[in-house]
Amino acid sequence: VRWMMYWIVFALFMAIETFTDLLISWFPFYYEIKMAFVIWLLSPYTRGASLLYRKFVHPTLSRREKEIDTYIVQARERGYETMVRFGKRGLNMAATAAVQAAAKSQGALAGRLRSFSMQDLRSVPDEA
């Protein structure tokens, strides 16, 4: 449970830090403070991740649990619909490519057969 709390808090920190890093990286000792914060989160003596999780993350997730579940269901449905739509498009594109290739090769094949048949007719002696 302790590691789960740490990784959730650390993931949230990294997500927020991705956007704020550009704005506050000029601050003196920014990287040292960031490193000290991560060590504070990780340390078993301070239990920083557990403290932040219990004080901020868990209450927020508990309040919005139904919304989160609704979003997950919607994402699953939309993901399935998107995969079906892209699958249909892919099959249509493959079928179109196969038909075009067959049409092109059929024309070449017909031309070859036509030339062979003309040679065959010329080689047959005329019977009067």
C-alpha cells in the first residue's frame, strides 16, 4: 500500500512538473528542491507520499469516484467504437487495393493471353 501511495503521488508530481518545469526552472535551487522533495516522498521516516496521498489525493478521488467511473465507461465505449471504425476503414482500404491490383493484373494477363492466342492461330495450318 505504501508503494502504491508513493507511485500515485509521484505520477501526479511528474504530470504537474511537466507543465510547470518551463515556468519555474529558473528559480534558484529549483532542481535541488525538486530532488529533496522526491527524497522526502520516498523516505520511510518522513512518509511524505503517504501524508500527501491521505490528505489530498484520496479525498479528491473519493469525492469524484462516480465521475471517474463514468469517464472510464465512456472511454471504453468510445475506444471500442473507434477500433471498429478503423477496422472497417482498414478492411475497405485492403479490399479496394486488392480489387485495383486484380484489375491491373487482369488487364496484363488478358493482353498476354491475347498475344498467345494470336500466335497459336497463326501457327495452325490453314485447311482448305
